[in-house]
Amino acid sequence: MPHLMARMPEARLVGHEPALIAALTEAVVAVYGEWARDLVVVQLDGVPRGRWGSGGRAVDDAGPALTLGVRDALFARSDSHQIAARLVAGLTDAVATVLGDQARSGTSVELVATPAGRSGLAGVISD
């Protein structure tokens, strides 16, 4: 299941939660297809003021850091580069749509591959 974690300064997140969840879900569905909608999990983590650092100092206006867990089989496909590019672009666009275009340049996206048999749901290993 696509699992997305979005971390950002709390001040940027407050009031945008429902819109971000919807937009990030739509970005994943646009790449994977409608079948994935009910499987997309989005976690929004707001980092309290003074607890986000960049360049050795605390900042409160950092762009969101997104981590999307995907199956490692994605990267074995011949079109993996195109799929990864669509995911990165779509998730960044979703953030910019909700938080404003100024958030685009600071938004980072990391795609993390999980091999089959290395995750589970409800106490059962997923293939």
C-alpha cells in the first residue's frame, strides 16, 4: 500500500490538513490508478516551532519533507524513471496547490522502496 509521510513546520500545516490529505492522495492515484485510492495512507506530522533546523539554525518556514513508501518492484520496471518522476512532480504540485507556490522550491520528496515480504498489515506479511 502506498504510505506517505509529510513532515513540515506546524505553522505551515495548521488549517491545511484535510486539503493536503486529499491532494496528496489524488497525486498518488493519478500515477497508480483509481484502484489505489483506498490503499493510500497519509500521515501529516507538524513539527513544533523551533524544532525544524536547516543550515545549523532553527527555521519555521521550511518546505515539507515527503516520504512515500513504495514496493521495490517499482524500480525494476523499464519505466521506473518515468513513474518516479511523475510521483515526485505530482506530490510537489499537490503541496504547492494547497500551501501556495512558494512551498514548491522547498518541498523534498523521497521514494523509499520496500522489498516484498518486508512489510505487513494486521499481523500478516505482505507480498
